[in-house]
Amino acid sequence: MNHHPHRPRSSLGRALERASGTITHWSGSSWAFALASLTILVWVVTGPLFGFSDTWQLVINTGTTIVTFLMVFLIQRAQNKESLAVQLKLNEIVAALEGASNRLIDIENLSEAELDVIHRHYHKLAEIAKHESDIRRSHSIEEARHRSRAGHKSHPRASHGPLEAGAACEPPTAPPPTQ
């Protein structure tokens, strides 16, 4: 049975996902800020009633520590979800654009070293683009290779394009998705 890797499989998992989504959304609201401000105000006002005791200070320290601890996980969850959504949208755009390099689909799963190789390659393409007269000219990996091999004359270094001059900048193919 194939499950989406991020989809909870149990009813408890689905309930936790809904609860964390609701809490994440609410915690970014003006009401949440108002409640936090009111809590601090009440704590400050009650200070004289408790003689600014160690227990009075411990209450706010413990409360803020617990809230901060839980919020770290909620913020990370929200960031993971948003990052995945953005990656999927970018993958759709890359897949839909004619001339775009399909090697960039699922690029976020490459290692940092592989990403660095691709970054250096695109840096070289940016250098070529600075000297192009047509700002609409595409510089995908495949087109750069083709122009480089064909001896395209639009750039003084075209015969030494980024893939021939720096063969180490050949982007790796993305690993197949794991099931």
C-alpha cells in the first residue's frame, strides 16, 4: 500500500494534523498576540500581590518555556508544509515551460555538493546572459549545451560554453523518488 510520505495514516495522526494546522493559523493572529500581551500584563500587575517572589517569576518562565518549546515544532511543521507546496508549484512550472530543464524537477532532494555543481553552472550561464543582445534568449542546461556544441556566435566564448569549459559543472541527474 503506497501512502503519501507526509500524510498521517491513523485517525490520531489526522486529528493532530488538523489541530496543529488550526493552532498554527490562530497563533499568527492578532487575537493570539493580544492574549499573549494580556498574559504578560496580568503577570506584571500581580507581581506586587505575590511580592515579586521566586514562584511568581517561575510561573512566567515556565509558561513561556513551554509555549516556546511547542511553537518551535508548530513553526517547523508550517515551514515544511509551505516549502513542499512551493517546491511542487515550481516543479509544475518547470515541467510546463518549453525549453526548461526537467533536471530541476525535484532538485531539492539533491545533496549540497550536487546543488553546488548546478549553482556554479547557472552562475556561468548568468555570465553568458550578461553579454547577450536578446534578453529573451533561453539559457537552460540543454540549450546551452546545444549552442556550445554548435559553436553559437552570440557570445565571444560560445565555443567554450559553460558545459565544455567546465565539464565538472555538468549537473547530476536527480535520484529517482523512493517509494
